[in-house]
Amino acid sequence: MSNWNLLQIAVRQAVRLPNLKFIEKFFYLFAYMYNCSIIIFNNILKSHYDLTFDNGFDYAYTYPGLNKVIQAVGRVIRTKTDRGVAILLDDRFTSRKYLRLYPKFWSHLSVCNEMEELGKMIKDFWSDENETSH
């Protein structure tokens, strides 16, 4: 199915939603059109880098996506005195492909697979903060 067909489906679905106001319908359409244009642009980049470096997916999707993740984590901690927890909820973030791309100062990251373990890690993190601040 082409992006144009997907866009037509989105328009039809948006128009059929009776509880949405006109501006919400327009925003939905605009957001979908914007997303389609990014997909088209990224696919063009992917094709170019496939021909140039033989790893177009990384240049078109992996590196820009990971850059956004790193920027988002950077919003948690702005200064040397800030402390915070960033949780990346996807198995991809533990793959060697991603681990080698993280900034060097992320060397202390931890991986957990259970919610109880995550809760304990966060609790321990903040209790360490309370002990060092008194």
C-alpha cells in the first residue's frame, strides 16, 4: 500500500469520526501527512545510503532515532547537580548495536527485566541521593 493510499484511508477515518471538532480533524490529517512526508524522506535517505555505504537503515532511522533518545535523556539532567532516572523501554536498547552508540558518560547504565527489580533500582537510586544530601 502506498503512502498516498494510507493518507486517503486516514482522511476517510478522520472525517468519519463524529465526535471530533473540525480543528481536531485537521490536526489529525496534518500530523498524518507530516508523518508520511518524513517516511518518504527517510526512505529516500535510506536508498541513498544503501548505495553509498551499504547501511542505509542506520543512517535513515537508527542514528536519527537514537539521537532523539539521547536528547530526551539529556532533558532529565541539565546541570552537574541534577539527578534523575531515564528508563528506555525496548529490548533494542540493550543490543550491542545500540550500546556502542551511547555516549561514554552512560557507562553506568543498568539493565533489568522485571518490574520489581526496576522499582528496587529506582528506590535505591533515590535513597542514595537522600543519604548523600544529609
